[in-house]
Amino acid sequence: MLAGIALFTLASLLYLVVPPQLLIAIRFLQGLGAAALSAVSLALVGTYFTRDRGRAYGIYNAIKGAGYVVSPIVGGAIVLQADFAAIFPATAAVGGLAFVLSAALPQPAKEPEGVFDDDEDLSWSSFVAVFREPVLLPWYLVIVANMFLVGILFGFLPVRIHELRLDAVTSGFFLSLVAASYLTIQPVAGALANHVPAAITIRAGLVLGAASIVVAPFVDGPALAITSIMAGIGVGTVWTNTDTLVSRLARRGRLGATMGAAGSFKEFGDTIGPILIGLLSQAFGLPTGFVVCGAIGLLSVALVRGKSSVLATEA
């Protein structure tokens, strides 16, 4: 994790001394560093919190999500006060602070079973095996489906708001509702996962998030505000509780690799959602795009039934 933070920080500083045309290379290096931080920090939460893990992941994801909400505002302010290049020393400063704080993290009091006592090597076959675990595969697909909805919600709800010809203040209000509900529900959902089988909360979250996506293009005013809140609650619940569940189902010694794989599936879902709704909306109109994508989300509920649901309950 420290290596990832260091790479991110150095890549940010590198932008100041290379031609702007190499921005994509700088962003690639930043992405590598951030990915290491994200995957390993998820595993560390599971390491530190062998008990009450659901609540821990809920708080972790709420804080992480708050960063996604706040950082574009801060970045915009930096660009307005200075210029685009000023973002990079700012991110380097944040990276440096994160490095210092992370270096001070304590070692776990003991090595939790299934985290460090791995007798497997770092071979390619061992890495690929994490993606082929039959117990984990349904939950990886659920993660893709939920992030599919997240990408649509945060990427295309603004398009729906623009279609209604609402002013910038009202538009910002709607997006704030989504972000607030999405962030607030995660600690609550995580705590609930410590007492209720995760499959139940994940199923409920999927239904709520997907149904809200289907309804969104047909309502406005207060109804759209309520729909936005329900969508945020749904996707936030699934986000946190799939993290909790996957960490519990990880095989002995594979927690880090498993959480890294889950992160890859998150990014994949977050990528394909906006692409698909964009194509559908361009071809058939925005309502069709929302309805079809929401229906796909509803179909994913079937992944949380049968054998996978039983295994999740046992976990």
C-alpha cells in the first residue's frame, strides 16, 4: 500500500516536469498507485476488523465515497484560483499526507486466520484462481451489476435533470441528495450485515437501486428527489455489503488478492454502465436507456438466490 501511495505521489509531481502531452501516461501511473492503495486498504480493513467487519467496511466506504464527492469541488476551486497544472502538486501533497498516516498504522494484534498464513506462492495461476472461485463468482457479478447502476446513477441522472430544464442550483440539490443517501446508508448497511445475512440486504439493495433507475425518467419534482434518494440507498447498501461478504468468503491467505479482484470488477461495472445507457439513449431515447439498464439490474437479483445465497448466509 505504501508503494502504491508513493507511486501516485511521484507521478503527480512528475507532471510538473514532463510535456503536457504525456498527461495520459501520468494518469496511468496515478491509476496504478491508487489501485494498489484501494485494493490493499480493503484487505487491511478485513485484517484489522475480524469481528464487526460489516460496520467497519460501511464506515470505510462512506469516508472513501466522501472523497469522491468533495475532491471534484476542491479541484474545481484550485483550477479557478490557479490553473489545471496546480491540481498535481495538490494531489501530491494529499499523497504525501496519506503516506505519513499509513506508515504509522499499527500491525494487527495477531495474524487473523486466512489473511497471512498463506502457503501458496505468488504465481500467475494462483492469482488467476481468485477470479475463478465458484463461491465468489456470483458475488463478483453482483458487484459488476451494482457498479453498472452506480455509473448510470451518477453519470446520467444529471442528463435527466438537464432534460427537465432545471437550473444549476436545483441540479446540484438533486445530486447532493444522491450523494448524501449513498454515503449515509453505508455505515448503517454495514452494521446491519453483522446481524442479518448479507444476501438479504444485497438483494434488497439491488431491487431498490434498479427499480429507482427504471422509474427515474418518468418522474420529476419531489418524486424524482425521493427516487434519487432510494437509488442512492440501494447502491450504497450493495457496495458495502458485497465488500463485507467477499471478505468473509475469501479463501485462506487470499484476502488481499480477493479484494483486489473485487475492485477490478467494480471498475468494470462502473465503465460499462454509462457506455450502455449512452448507446441506448442515443438510439432510442433517454427513457429507454434507463428502463433497459434498470431491468438488467433487476435481473441480477437472480444471482443472489439459490446456492450462492445459501453460501453467503453461512458466511
